[in-house]
Amino acid sequence: MQYLKLNLGCGNQTPENWINVDYSLGSQVAKIPLFSLVNSQLKIFNLTWEENIFIHDLRKTFPWSDNEIDCIYSSHTLEHLSKDQGHYFLQECHRVLKQDGIIRIVVPDLKEFVECYTRGEMLAEDFVKKLEVWQESNQQSSLKITFQRFFSFPHQCMYDQDSLMRIMSNIGFKCQIKKPFESEIDDIKIIEPPDRTEAAVIVEGKK
Ligand SMILES: C[S@@+](CC[C@H](N)C(=O)[O-])C[C@H]1O[C@@H](n2cnc3c(N)ncnc32)[C@H](O)[C@@H]1O
């Protein structure tokens, strides 16, 4: 039987042998051949989305059956969902994973940012920028603001080690804090971009 691995909220990280899932408008229009062709000539949008991305909105019920999936990796995506959506997302991960299936979630570490700021190593404006919450600028045209909503996904929730461990444990995962590349996932070096593990919380769990 095929070993099924999901990379949820893949962005431009689309390694082979993984089902790379995303829902951005860019990944959706990249599937329209005529649009991709015209865009590649006219450079209307800066699209670097692979055509082989599996399109799914991770706020919705997953299109996989109970106990079907062997491994789930998700980097810097959970924080783009609201607290309730994130909880539902993790419940869906638990539902589709096989018994003993592996889940690895990487998110920016709120505590690390706060400590950096309170130690005086980060300006207030840089701290707020780092949180990547939605910021509208008065200098932007309303047209740009309208379109931006389709292309940018601000953070809707932030986590630290304790909160992520607590949420995942409550859902039923047996989980541990991990270091970058410390994993039971065989091809972790292929799926985990080094720059994404800096100032991040990494929790790996088993169903
Ligand atoms: C910050 S990027 C992370 C990309 C990649 N995993 C990485 O670590 O570089 C977050 C990704 O989550 C995707 N995303 C956000 N909300 C989503 C949703 N509701 N359904 C599917 N993908 C979503 C975005 O399109 C984006 O590609």
C-alpha cells in the first residue's frame, strides 16, 4: 500500500512524494493553463506556484478518509488560521492519520519574539511587524487593499511551546518538542526549510 504524506499549507515548498496542499489564489490560478501562459508573457502577477499543488481550504473538512494518512507536515500555516479553525484543522489531522502516524507542526514562537522585544533587541514597530497581523496602510489604495486580501494571509493566532503542546495533546496526539531536523520523518531534510525553524516551535506527535 502507498505511504501517504501530506504537506499542509505548502506554499512554494513542494517536494516529490508528498501531497502538497494549499489554497492561495496563486496556486489556484496557476492551474489555469491559459492564465499561466499569458501571465508568464505579461508578468501581471509574480506567480511562482507549482501546478501540481493539491487545492484544498484547510479550514474545511479534509478530503481524506479516517486513518488513511501516514504522515503530516505543516510549516508556518497553523498561525494563519483563527484559534477555532486551527483547532478544527488539528482535529482533522488526527482523524485522517493512521494509528502511530506522525504529525509535525512548525509555527513561529511567540515567546521568542516577546523575549527578544523585552530584552530591548527589537524595536516596537519591528515586534508588531514580526507578529504579521493584518495591517492596513492609509497610503494604500482601496483597490490594492481589496486585492491584497486574496494574496496575503496574515497571522490570526500565535503559539508558544506550552500552548501548542497543550492543544495537540488535548486532541489526542502523544507529542514532544523537537529540534530542527530531529524527527521520525525519513526525508525531513527535504521537507523542512532551515530558515523556517529559526525562532519557531516544532512539535512532533503520534496518533
Ligand atoms: C507562510 S506560508 C508557509 C509556506 C511553507 N509551508 C513554508 O514553511 O515556507 C503559509 C501557507 O499557508 C497557506 N494557507 C493559508 N491559509 C490556508 C488555508 N485556509 N487553506 C490552505 N492553505 C492555506 C498559504 O497559502 C501559504 O502558502
